[in-house]
Amino acid sequence: MRRSEPESRQFFRERYGRDRLAATREVERRVLGHEVGINGYTTVEQAEGLASELELTPDTLLLDLGAGRGWPGTFLSWSTRCPVVLADVPLEALRAARGIAESRGVAGRTRAVCADGAALPFRGRPFRAIVHADVFC
Ligand SMILES: C[S@@+](CC[C@H](N)C(=O)[O-])C[C@H]1O[C@@H](n2cnc3c(N)ncnc32)[C@H](O)[C@@H]1O
């Protein structure tokens, strides 16, 4: 079933507003090896592939568009030390993303921005790399 844009926004707001179950977090730890707040299908292996394809380094400012709770942006920042901007619409997602960034120790190089991909609020071309994981689904 295809959701309209307002239905989709509501869906994600409610989803991110719910606390993640301890069981969900445990599954992430066991299956992915990391607790990442995932809300899609991008695996750790694929995220590592992105890091290598995009040649992420501490000098690469990365935009994770539709980051949800920060996957894969916070992971990429942790693994490559790149600074990252996490952009999504629901504040509930961005709050959770900030918590995950703190727990991963990357909060200092992470910014969470409430932004719609259709009208990004960034001037110029500040990003050296952009990822979007399971956003157009
Ligand atoms: C399936 S989730 C994937 C979230 C995260 N990337 C992950 O893999 O866990 C899709 C995300 O895209 C976001 N999204 C959808 N349309 C968007 C838009 N126009 N601008 C920014 N984010 C959008 C949703 O709010 C949602 O968080």
C-alpha cells in the first residue's frame, strides 16, 4: 500500500515517538554487531561499502538525508571519524539520533537538522558526500 506524503509523515512520527524495545536493541546488537536504531534494510556491510566508495575521512562533511535515528550516518561518523549532518523531518527521530550519537561517542561531530529533502536549508555546497538509506521506499 502506498502512503500519501501526510500519511507517511504521520507514520514515521508515531514510529519514532515509540521507545525501542529492549528486544529490538538486542537483535541489533546480535545481528548487526552495533546498536544503531535502524529503520530500514541497509546492512552494516553495505554501510561499510558506502564509507569506502565515498572515501570518507575526518575531512569529509557527510549529509545523511532521511537519517531517521541516525542510521547509517552516526555509524559512518564512528567508523571513519567524518563529521556528519543528520537530516530528517520528525523531531522524534532526530532526538533519538542525537541519543545514539552520544552513546557512540560521535556527538561532537554530529549535527541533527530538521529538514525536508525537497527543500534543503543549506547554502552553497557544504557537503563532500551524501547518503540516503531506504528513504525512497
Ligand atoms: C525507512 S526510513 C529509513 C531511516 C534510516 N535511514 C534507516 O535506514 O534506518 C525512511 C526515512 O526517510 C525520511 N524521509 C522521507 N521523506 C523525507 C523527506 N522528504 N525529507 C527528509 N526525510 C524524509 C523518513 O522520515 C524516514 O525517517
